[in-house]
Amino acid sequence: MTIAEHFESGCIYHIYSHANGKDLLFVEDSNYQYFLDRLLKYIIPVAGIYAYCLMPNHFHLLIRFKDLAGDKIDDEHQHLMRPFSNFLNSYAKAYNRRYNRKGALFLDFLRRKRVQDEKYLLKLLHYIHNNPVHHGFVSQAEKWKYSSYNSYTNVEKPSSIEREEMLKYFDSKEDFLGYHKSSVEYDFMNLE
């Protein structure tokens, strides 16, 4: 399992992190919204977001870095990592202030796994959207309001999620819904 792969422009990644120890990342609705606001501010300039799921003590993102072709960059990984560092630091500082806590909120480094093929990409989409079901928070993905799932089911509503790219893999909305309700075998060693 590779959890510290270097970021490369134009590539798709599953990115995830967990709260430090038994801490929570999200205590109330406003925390989730603030996290999403920070995500849009820091990550949209460098990557398209295909999916996300925010859980009380961890989060998952499925993103594709924008191409940097023609840009003169000495260290591509550091250039792409910096917005994530700024994003998580900005959230952690605000969270620590709000809850009068000190120390690291997130585990020591950002976990990431590069997506190598279409089969893995679709399994990740299913896994991320069904994470609240897997952990027993809800019985159906659409009942969890802190994921991108409902953005996919309500395509008439504007969204910052790059859903058109992922919806190309499904024949219809019903096909998308059926896939998410189906049972998919996960090889957790390869998903995380």
C-alpha cells in the first residue's frame, strides 16, 4: 500500500485524512460547511473535485489535478501539495480557536493514492459516497448531507463538483443510482 505517492498534474487521486487520536474533525453543521468553503477556496484553483465525503472523524476526496503543461515549476509535488497544506492548516487553526484546543487536528500527513484505471475510479466513487452507510451513520447514501452524492442526483442544481466527467461512466441517472445501491466488493488495502 502506497500512502505517500507524489502528486502529479493531470492525475486523479483518492485523498483522505483522519482526526488525530479520538478527536473529531466535525462537531456541528457549521464545521462541515466551513471545511467545504476552505476546500473550494484552496483546492479548486489546482484541481477538479469528483467526489467527497465528510465523516465526523475523517474525510475522503476524489480529485483530478489540473494540467500544468507549460508552467515552469521546479517541484511539481510541492507545488500541488501546498494548497492542501494551506487548506488543512486553515481549517485546523479555525477549529482549534473555536473549540479552544491546541495541537494537531489531523494525522501526521495527508494520505493519497493515485487512481490508475477506470475500474478503481468507479469503485472509489461508490466507496466514498457509501462511506456513511459503511460506518452505520445512515441506511442510504442520499441521507448523508455531507457528501457529493446528492450533487450527482440533482444535476439541475449548480455544483462545484466535476460531476459531468464521472457521469460519463453511467448510461443514465437510474444507472448511477443503481450502481450506488449495488453491493461492491472493496479491497480496502487498495482503496486506502
